[in-house]
Amino acid sequence: MTIPEDNIQLAMLGGDAAVRHDFSAQIAPTDAEIEAVTAIAASGQWWMGKKGHPAIRKLEASMAQSQGTSYALGVTNGTQALEIILRNLGVGTGDQVIIPAYAPQSVAMVVQILGAEPVLVDVCLGTMTLDPEALSERITPQVKAIIYVHLSGVVGAIDPVLSIAKAYDLPVVEDCRHAYGVKSKGRPVGSLGIAGAFDFQSGQMVSGGEGGVIVTQDKNLYGRCWSQHNCGRRQGRPRSEYYELGSNCRLAAFQAALIQAQCQCWSEELPQVLKNLDQIDACLAAIEGLTPQYRATKDQSPTWRYLFRYESHAFQGLPITLFIKALQAEGVPCEGSPYRGLHQILQSRDSQASFPVAERLAQTVVGIPYSIFLGAEAPIQEIGEAITKIQHYAQQLVQSSRDA
């Protein structure tokens, strides 16, 4: 990486930004997306109807095929997808569900909404996903399921988790919110456990604004989830018949059409994105003090944030908050860790426990939006030069913060 000339100033101190790129153009709606939504509006059929809306059925069929499952069910969002799966696995009051200690808070909230207790397991430092070596000791007779989060599109050590779960006869539910299109050893995520929950909220690469999909191989589970998401009705029976307590968690046709169009765009963009990820991984790994999230195979890609760890000692003690501000000033959109350790948030028996890896990640992770890595013109080299520039002049930032 090129070391900046001594007469170059940091952008945060009045110099020119290292990255000059309009990232907004990379996430502008495509003609296909606009046409898909316009076609739904023009049709006048906006609801699923008695036999399901064609746009919703098309998305469900596409998701089942792409994720290697027999069934897919469109629902309102990824959080309710998780809730519906767990509820229909029998999770309820007095039960426990194992979740990673470093994960979206909504994962824990879903468990609590059902009256169950989240049981935290620390994560692996490299992958930032659930650590199988810490799993067995957390399993109790009250545990009814394990939620495995593919954080930022990384699968991690799911195979040992599946083996442990099998030994205890526990279902593994995959949280695939960041992992559309991701595979593990050729196997699509969502097909590895009993069911997978996908989220298409506005922060995702593939987005309908909101929206979610459940995928599973289990016919009985699918049937129960279908009933749950459609007010307690059953497939093939009159709409006036209700068989159990359910809710309206149906996916809207507009969302289904938009998500389907974006799925197609993403499949076309993915090869270039993976190439860009390889380049940014190599670029950041060559800079002392930075460690990209570990991807075991090259077909694992983030559809939300690209994450890496920052160690201040390699930047002359520059605090991570100042590093992030300096990187933003250099033209790179970024943010600090999106999560805290869940034990620091939840009111549970784990609140006073220690989860050292989750705590370390919460203090050292930096995230870059996925949109930076779209297209052949992604400014990978410039991002590396921006960080090298900050490292080279870190002492100036440290001193200026002391003088402020």
C-alpha cells in the first residue's frame, strides 16, 4: 500500500478526501424493479387472494429453489419469520433457546416474546458466529432450539453445531437475514437446519423495504407456519374456517415483486461482488491492526455490512471512534460495531456473565455498507489508501484530540 507523501493532510484536518465516489448511484432502483412494482399496481390485485398472489407464489418458488428446500413461505419480515418458526416448533413459556452473544437484539426479543429465555453462547473471534466449543455446556433440559445467525453472510462453524444439536435432539433454526445467496460447501443456507428465516428489510442488499421468507424441508412445519401466518386458516380449506390461533403475517404482493426483481439483480451482481470482497480482504489484511471477518469459502458474501476488526495499538493508540470519523472524512461510509454483547442489554440470568469475544467485537468492529462493493468500479484501492493515510498520520489525530 502506498504511504502518503508528508505534505498530504488528513481530510479530517482540512486535507482532500482519499475516496471521491458517489455511492448513492450504486443503490438506485433499476428499471426491472420499477417495472415489477408498477405491474402489481396496474393489475389491481394487491392481496394474496384465495390461491395466493402470483408474485408471492413466484418468489416462494424461487426461494425454495435457490435455497435447496421443498417449501418457502413469504411473511411480513425476518423477525416474524423467526417467531413463526419457533412458535411452531413448540417454543413457549418456561423454555430456553440458545442464541449467539453477538447478534441482532431482535433475535433475543423473538425468544422473549414467546415467553422463553434466551441462553447466550459466545462467538468465534474470526467468523463472529456461534462458537461450537462453548455450546454443549449451555444446553439444559429446558433448551428447545438453537438459533444460528449467519452474521454478515458468514456461515462459520455450523457443521459442529448441527452435530451437537443432533446429539441432543435439538432443532437448529438459521437466521439468514444477512446471507441471501450464501452457501456452505455447496449447500445453500436455510437448508442446513430445520428451517431458515430470511429478512428483506431496507438495510439488506435484497430488499422490499420490509418482508421475509421462511424456508424448510419439513412439510408439517411448513403447514403449521402457513396456518400461523394466515390467521389460523389451513391450506385448501374455506377462508371462513379457523383451526388455531394465528396472526396476519402475510407478505404483500408489492414487496414480493420487488424482492424477486432484486434477487435476480443480486445473482447477476454477485460474481463481481465476490471478486471485490477478495480484493478488500487482501487489502485490509495487509494493513497492520486490521482483520477482516473470516470467510472460510469464497461464496460467502455479506448482504448487509462488511465487517473488520480494528486494533488501536497499530494506529498509535487512535481510539476507534476517531478512526471511524477519520475514515468517514476520507470518503468511506462506515460505522462502529452494529451490536453490543447481548448480555449487556438483556435482563436475564446471563446479564452478569462474561462473554469475552462478544465484548471484544463490540469494542473493535467496524462496518462498511455492502453497496460499496457493487460494480467493477468499486474503489477498493482507494479505501486501502485512505486507511493507510490515517495510520500514517494517526499521531496528528491523537494530538489534535488532546488539544481540543
